[in-house]
Amino acid sequence: MQSNFLLIFSSSVFEDYGKLIDQLQENLSEKKKERKSISDHLNEVEVEHQRTLDNYASILTKYESGVEERDALAQERTSHSTER
């Protein structure tokens, strides 16, 4: 009688552990999918960030070029004014 109880108990414990393992594997699979999704999104954000930095650098270069051109024109006007 006691061996039947142990057999039933052992079977029940194994079944419970089997269900727990299945649940944990399912949770792990979901977490892996979430991690992949987050990683993909992070990559997209990094690409957009780099585009923004490149765009800023380009605008800054154009601005500096404009300032240099303005300063050169101002210097030229000053030179013409003092020559007269």
C-alpha cells in the first residue's frame, strides 16, 4: 500500500515538475522574443541617432561656411571703405 502511494506521489510530482518546466520554457521563449524586439528597436534608434548627428554636422559645417563668407565680405567692404 505504501509503495502505491509513493508511486502515485512520485508520478504526481514528476507531472507537476513537467508542467513547471513547460511553463518556464514558454516564459523563456517569450522573454527571448521580447529581447529580440527590444534589440531591433534599439538598433533602429541608434541608426536614427546617427542620422541626426550626421545631419547636425552637415548643418554646422554649412553654418560655419556661411559665417566665414560673411566675415570675408565684411572684411572686403571694410577694405574698400578705407581705400576711398
